[in-house]
Amino acid sequence: MENQQLISKCLEVAQTWIDSPLYDKETQDAVRTMMENEDKTELIDSFYRTLEFGTGGLRGIMGPGTNRMNIYTVGAATQGLSNYLNLSFKDKEQISVVVGYDCRNNSRLFAETSANIFSANGIKVYLFEDMRPTPEMSFAIRHLGCQSGIILTASHNPKEYNGYKAYWDDGAQVLAPHDKGIIDEVNKVRVEDIRFEGNPALIEVIGKEIDDIYLEKVHSLSIDPACIRRQKDLKIVYTPLHGTGMMLIPQSLKLWGFENVHTVPEQMVKSGDFPTVASPNPENGEALTMALNLAKQIDADIVMASDPDADRVGMACKDDKGEWVLVDGNQTCMIFLYYIIMNRKAQGKMQGNEFIVKTIVTTELIREIARKNHIKMLDVYTGFKWIAREVRLAEGKEQYIGGGEESYGFMAEDFCRDKDAVSACSLLAEICAWAKDQGKTLYDVLMDIYVEYGLALNQTINVVKPGKSGADEIKAMMENFRTNRPVEIAGSQVVCTKDYAVLLQYDAAGNASPLDMPEPSNVLQWYTADGTKVSVRPSGTEPKIKFYIEVKGEMACPKCYAGARVEAMQKVEEVKKSLGL
């Protein structure tokens, strides 16, 4: 479509917002300003499409427009979900949902708007009294016997964003066929169909009573309480980055027995503006700056940070020279699973039917740990809804003991069905206590893993392409990779290509065989003869395409790490050059 045609289309859609009495004056004034502006970029980005459910529900920049997060797009999503629930559970006397929200600007407004719409459609709503972690909302769905739940959050995105995640009755994010069913219903909704006028009799406010039950369940995950009692003075620095973690994580650490927890006071302030960080993402080292400064002042043992909705955890520890270093998401997931496996084995808690889960872009070292310890490991698509799916399928037959992904998410439990920084921070503190009990640090544990199972270095490259033009560029990049499959990467032959969009894998000769996955997904992977793995996928929630690079190395001893890492980094640079990154 030519640019002028696109502008005309966007002007036409925007005009319907101006003409309709159903949109409030503030919204209409903002739309009018966009339409009158000589530069039509903002108009196009706001109206060129309707914000749709992706791998994580709705997520977008806040503001007026069909492609923005506002009470009308949130309202349409909730009306569509209400319609789908009333169809799916038409024989149920009372359908119920949980509504939660984080610290972001407008999250409370969007949550109350959604609660009103659900109740106007005859659905009982359990609305959290204040911001709460996403995993607690997931837990509450199962605990209260609800059919669905939503959380208003944009996770770790910049402050301009908000989001809407939809969950089903198992406490997991919505999967097929329900995701497509909800989208179909949402697409039918016109603004005049949205029932904004709520029924207060169907809205029940919840809070501490759910907190207490959830925290007790989280505490049940402790594998070695005795080592915590011995190391109760472990010096912990924690920051919630202005988000929901402040509501429960310090409480959880105390319940587990840790008595020396220090929070970053400036970041224990609830704020959707995230005033002390450039981005509230614990994947970025900058977000941990204030926590690290405090850790240096008090000579802490561990630093941990949760993102705004407290489902991801970032961490830092001291290396063998006493310098603070960041622990990346792959290392985080690997350390958690290593500890759970080794210590359940040491305490005789293994029954022989346990399994763990990782995502296809997460480090292959986890596969090696599972193989050597005779633990079943499953590979799934990115997103905890896929991990939750495996938990659901195995319920009553096999025991899930942990799963995670490289993007700093981990789920140690089955009573919640999403990544959980509350349990992860508590378990991390226990791992550090266990290490200290042996005269070691978290860094020493990581080195032990590398010596025993081999070194893997992982790097994720995010190529950001915003707006309509960016979406077109990302689509063209994926098409080019499929049309021109690489035969070698960084001088090593590609021995396997996996194309999840068509559910086929190809060997070096081009012979195809099927991939056993639940549905197609727009992901490509290349494996080379020297053990390098490259995955590429467009983000389902953000305007970017992601490249996940993993290279292998060997470590004979902990002191070999520095040299082995330099070699691996050189290899990563060669891979990036091969891919034109």
C-alpha cells in the first residue's frame, strides 16, 4: 500500500473516533491533534492496525488509537473474553475471573474498567486491592476455582507501554483453541458493544488472605531448610524496580528464614514512571546499578531484582576476585535446575518420574545436566504457557520439578502456571545459603557446572524495528532466511536447520523430517558441526526480531574460565559477522 493510501485509511478510521459519541472528549481531542499534524507518523502508528493478541496477549504503547493501549482496546478485549467465557461455560451457574495489575500508569484504571465489563456481563470478579505479582494472579485462578483471569502489565517494557495477559482455568496463559476463539470474539466487538457499566454486586476485592496462602505454598518449595537456618544471616540485597515485587518478595524471604535482607529504598517506591532506571528490565545491567552500589557498601552475598510484575528475576554475584558480575538468563535457569536436581537427589526426594522443561532458545547445557542425571527434559516454544502446557499434560503421571527460559524467567512450582520471581528469589537465596554452607559462592556453583558439563556462552541480539515499516522489515528478514538457508555459520557447516513455521527440520543434504511440536511458530534454528546453535524469531510482544546465539567451549578448571570465555566471545563475533549482525 502506498504511503498516501495508508494515510487516507488511517484518517478514515481516526475520523470514526471523532464522530462517535462513545469516545470521551480527551481521547477525541488527542486524535484530532494527530489528524491535523503535518507529520502523520503518529497517526499511522496509532491507527494502521488493531492491536491484537500475540504470544503474550495485548501489549502496546498507551494512547488513543486502534493500535494503542487504552480503555477502548482493553474494553474490546475484555468484552470479547467475556463473550467467549459465556459461550465456553454456558452451563456453569456462576463464571468467575481474577483481575490483577501492576505498578504501571493506567494499570489500575484498565483493571477497574475490565472488572466493570466482566461484571456487566454477569461474570463474578475477584479484583486485587492493589498491585500484585503476575504469578500470584495465576495462583489465585486455581485457588479460587475461576475460569479465567487477566493481569494488566507490560512486564519489563519501557514506561510508555502497558499490556493485558489473558489466562485460562488452569492458571496458564491462554493457548489454542481458546486464544483463537477469544480473538474471534474480540474482533467482532464494536465500541458500542462494550458494557462499561459494572455490577458492583459481582466484584469482590481480595488481598492479604490470598497473599498468605500463596506465600505458604511458595515456602513449601524449600529443599534444604537446615542450610537456611545455618546461613540465616546471608546478606541479601533486593530491588523491585518500583514494581509489584515489593508486595511479597521481602515477606517471602523472611518466611523462608532469611534475616538479613536489604532493599533499595529509592526503588521500593511504587511508580509507573520508573524514575531511577532507564528501563525496568532486570536483563539490563543498568537496572541493577543502585542495588549493586548498596551491595558494595554492605559487602552483600547476592543481589536480586524483579521486574515490574515480579515474574522475572535478575541477579548479580561476586566472582573469584570479589568483583560483582551479572548472571545472565541462561545461567540463571541452569543454576536453578542444577540445584533442584542435585539437592533433591542428595536428600532422597527423587521418585523417578520427575521432569524439567526449557524453551528451545535456552542453553543446551541444561539438556546435558538432565542427561547425565537421568532426568527427563522437554523442549518447548518460548513462553511459559508452553511450559504450563507440559505440566498440565503430565498432571497425575509425572512430577514437574522446574522449568525456565533464557529471558530471566523460572517456575519452580506447579501450583502457579507462570514464571515466578517470588519463588525464584526465595529459591535463589536458598542456593546461595547452600553454597555458603560449603564455603562457596553462587559464582563457584556456576564454575562447578561449567567444569562438569562444559562451557556454553549465550548472547541475544535484539534488532528493534518499530512501527508499520519495522513490521514489514522483520517479515522480509524471516522470508530471506527461509529462502536462502545458510550452509555454514562462522566457518562451521550447518548440519541441521529447524523451521518451526512448517514443522520441518533439514539435514546438511537438505533432507526433511517432521518436527514434533503442538503447532507452527515463526522460529528458525541452525545447528552447526562445532556445536553452535542460532535461533531467530520475531518477538510476539515487541517490535523487534531476536537472534539467540550459543557457542560451546571446554573448561578443565574454574581458573580456565576467563580464557575459555574470551575464545567463546570471539566465536560469537564470528557468528554475528556471518549473519550480518
